[in-house]
Amino acid sequence: MISNIGLKAISDCISKHPYILTEGEHISHVSSNLLSEQINFYNLKNKITDDLYDCDAKKAVNKTYIKYWEAYGMLRGTKSVIEKAIQKGLRLNYEALFKEIDKFINNNDYIITTDFIANFETLRQLSEVKLIESKLLALYEKEIKDEIEGGHVAILQGITSTTDFIYAMYPTGLSSITNLMQNINSEEFFKKNEKGKIFTKEIEKTREEALGDYLSIPTQLMDEMFVALDELDFTEDEVQELVTIILTFVDNLDELNVDIAEAFRESVQPTVDNESQQYEISDKKREDDYSIQ
């Protein structure tokens, strides 16, 4: 297991998303206490499916809704990226989800006034990020374990810091509208196009390429967020607010990196001391045994 090394405690919802209770730990394995989450999500999909097929009078409207929910894998018998993220520790606010989905499906005017569509799309985006991080942690599991045993966390910190940065930008409302986040896909992220002499084929990225691409997301995301600020004609104060949010995150992370490095050094040191002490005791015992003989 790779435990939480990120900016926030696991009880926090870093992204401040209305449908997420916590993004969970930074892990590469299946989360514990998973069954209740899976049952709640299964019930959510059942509700959507049953509501859509419940009333013949709604069929014309339902065709549009059915396509919408199918695209997110939210109908019974379909697979959703959100469900996969749940298996990695994402915990959802089902009370809010059931309430909003009920309004969305049963009130034709609600689609015009609600933020539901935007919020559900960002839930997908954050789920994709969760799965990309999880796969990267799995790909580098041996190196991370070796680092930790030596009192270092370079690869782990790089991956988890990137994830937390993405999460931390969502409350600004800007990151979710960038091309980067709107097109993020946890399966496509690990693929690339390679040009041949005649055809272009899709191949898997090396893990080094995937890691490099992931670690570059914060700078790309910042660039696109500032472009969005400019295009949306934000005020100077609003631009400065974004700068402050980014700088605060970086400052907090710098402080955390020092604390983490020190904590790992301390956790490794007792092991070294104990081994040294055991060696000295053994030598002394051998001397005593020799003298007795």
C-alpha cells in the first residue's frame, strides 16, 4: 500500500466538489471499506435507469437523457469511470447526488438553471485524474518502496503533489473548463500516436513518458487557466486571486516537503540504530563467551 503523502489529510475534499466527500488516499490498490460505496453507486445507477424508463409520456425527453447517462456509464449494466475511481478510494456525497439527479430527470426546466451538468462533468474529470495517479503509483511501486526504505519520497511526492495541485485548482472554477481537463481520459493518457512510413498507429507510452506527461500537468493547467481568465475578461483582482491560490499551494507544499523528508528520516533512523545496537551486543556477548571458555 502507498499511503497518503499529499498536501491534505484524507478526510478533506481538496477539490471542494459538491458530490465528493473525499478524494481518498494516494493509492495504487483497491480501497478498503469498498462494499458500501459500491452498493450506493449501484443504487444510484438503478435510480437513474428506472426513472428514465418509468413513464411512457417522457420517452421523447428520455432519449436525450438516455444518451447523456450512457456517455457517463451511469445506466444499469454499463461501466463508469466514476465507479472505477470509487474502487481507488473516492467517496461520494450520495445524499446530494440523489437529490440533484431527481431534479434533473423529473423537472424539464431544471436543465436550464442548474449547475448539475457542469458538476457531473467535473466529477468525471476528477475520477480520471484519480485513476491516472493510481496507475502511475502502480507502475513505479518498486521504485517508490525503495525510496521510502532509504528515507526519500521523490517519485511519490512528484506524483501526489501533481494530483493535489489539480484537485486544489477546481474550487477556482477555471480548471474544469480548460481543454486539458475537458479531454482528460485515464485510458488514453497512457497511449500515444507513432508515425510510421505510411500509417500512424497508437502505442503505449513508456512509464517514463507517462510520468513526465503527468508531472507537466500543473504548468499546462496554469497556462490554460490564465488563458481562460483572459478570454472570460476577468478583473485584475480576480487574476490576482488565482495567483494567490497557486502561490499558497506551492508555499504549503514546500513546507510539507520538508516535514515529509524529516519524518521519513526519523522513521528510518530507529531501524539503523537498532541494527547497530544489536551488532554491539553480539560482539560483547562473544567476548564474554570467550572469557568464560
